[in-house]
Amino acid sequence: MDLAGLFEKFTRWPDQAGLILTGLSIILLAILIIPLGFKTGFLKIKIVSKLEALSLIPRLLVFPSIFEEIIYRGILLPAIPTGFTDPKLYLTGLNLMTFVFMHPINAKLFFKRGDPTFYKPFFLFATFLLGLTCTILTWQTKSLISAIFIHWIVVFIWIVFLGGWEKLNHS
């Protein structure tokens, strides 16, 4: 990916169909992740203070949302594969697995508060679904905006409303 292509993906807004697809993707992720998260005990209703929630809006937008989406969907994501024998399909799978397993590595090396949460099977499953959704949206919209927004909203809801803050700030 050249810089001009990355800039175009980063600045192109999705059209109306892309915005509808983004909204439907958020609903689908919620249907898939939230009930299973409660069933496994990974998620629980635990709301942070309004002041903390407000401070998290820009912080979570920049990291992880913008930062990770520029890397995994802006720079590393190949063009849409044309079939099952297309090498881009395998590169996409490798990109998605790298996105998922980068989280426990990050917890071990840089973001220590992610340990042990980023090793939990449910967290890795939810991260996979998020990465797959962001990949498909980036291909369909030719934009990073939808992927960044979904990444941000999923992480924000988890941290602010569903116990993520407590998991990442354990003693």
C-alpha cells in the first residue's frame, strides 16, 4: 500500500450503502458478542463515571482504533481476493490472525494492563469477529472510517459499560 492509497482510505467517507452496512455490522457484532460474553462471564454491567467515560472518547479513538486500523486494514490488508486460490485470501487470513494474536503479545510486552484479559479465549474470539468485520467493511466501503468507528464503538462500550475498565485496571 502506498501512502496515497492509505491517505485515500483514511479520508474517504463511506457512501449511504456503506453507512447502512456499518450500522448493520454493529448490530450483528452486538448479537454475536454480548450474549456469549455474559454467558461466559467475560462481560458484566459495570459502568465507569461520566468523567472517565468522556476522557476515554478521544483516547480510545486514537489508540487502539485509529492506530490499529491504519496498520491492519490500511497498510497490511490486501485487495479483495478473487477466489479461494487467490494468494490474497491467505494473506488476509494471516493479517487477521496477526491482528488477533498481536493483542496477547502487546499485553506481554507493552500494555501490561492487558494481561491476563488479552489471553482469554472469549476476548480472542471477540477480537477475531471485530477484525473480520473491519476487514469486510474496509473492502466494501474502500474506507477506513467505518472500521475505525466500529473498532472504537466496540472497545468504548466494553470499557465504559461492560466491565472492560475493571478488567484492565485490576490490582
